[in-house]
Amino acid sequence: MKHARTTVTGLAAVALLGAVAAYSAFPDGPGGPADGIPAGGSVALDADVPAVRGLDPDLLAALRTAAADARQQGIELRVTSGRRSPAEQQRLLDAAVTRYGSLDLARRYVNTPEKSTHVSGRAADIGPTDADDWLNRHGARYGLCQVYANEMWHFELLTAPGGTCPPQLPDAAG
Ligand SMILES: [Zn+2]
């Protein structure tokens, strides 16, 4: 290694260990480096990260148009989760099984990689709460619909702009 002989100062070593620890906590799952969204955080709809880049172009265009209108009213639409790899989706499902105690219960909140519209790039989770509220009221103008009654943040392109959203499903297991 080029820097093998370089003396590492104590301070640099501590900083390096800290960075490794932070990275290890979120190896590459949703909210981690793989999708480009900070853990527990969000990114703007023009962020150049896999979670946004991987969204269906029509969905992304609708979200961006909605975001521009929402901004006029002081509401910022941000992406908390977008396109996910199958591995990321499986990790979410596994975590939900651990949390809720069974696959049946977990499936109310997290889909399988095969069924998830996040994996196919046709779904985006939007935040914060005031943005969800705005999009729930105005989303149909852009074709954007809340899909599941128990997920006010999850939106898909399910109608034509100005159309009517289909009835919500109770949850992702429906
Ligand atoms: Zn979602």
C-alpha cells in the first residue's frame, strides 16, 4: 500500500474507526449508502442517488411537478425511500419479521422483493408528514395516489393526471 509507511496519528485513527463503525451500522440497506439516502433521512427529488435515479421516469416526473407546486405553498416534498434493490427489500422484510414476530404480520408493512413496487421503481415514500398530507389531498392532480391506508407516505402513479385514485388497500398484504 502506498501509505503503509505513513505514520497514522492518533486523531486520524480515531476518525477512521468512527467512520468504519458508522458505515457498519448500515452496510447497504435502505437508508444506507446503497440507495444514497442518509439513515433515517431524506433527499430532494432532484438528488442524483440510486433511490431517485432508479424511479420510473413517469413517476419521477409527476413527483417533481407536484413538488414544484407544493413548494409554492411552502411544503417541501422529499424522498425517504425510492427504488430499492431486491436485496434491500429482502433485508427490510427480514427486519420486519424480527420486529413483528411473523411473516404474515410483517407483510402488512413490507412486501416481498417479487411484489414490491419499490423494487420495480414504481413507488416512492415521501416525507415529512406535512408533505404526505399535501400529497394525499392534491396527488390525484398529478396521477399520484396513496396506495395503502396504513402508509400515508407511500405513493404510486395510479391514475391519469386529474383522475381519480383507486380505493386504498388496507395494507401491503392486501
Ligand atoms: Zn413505500
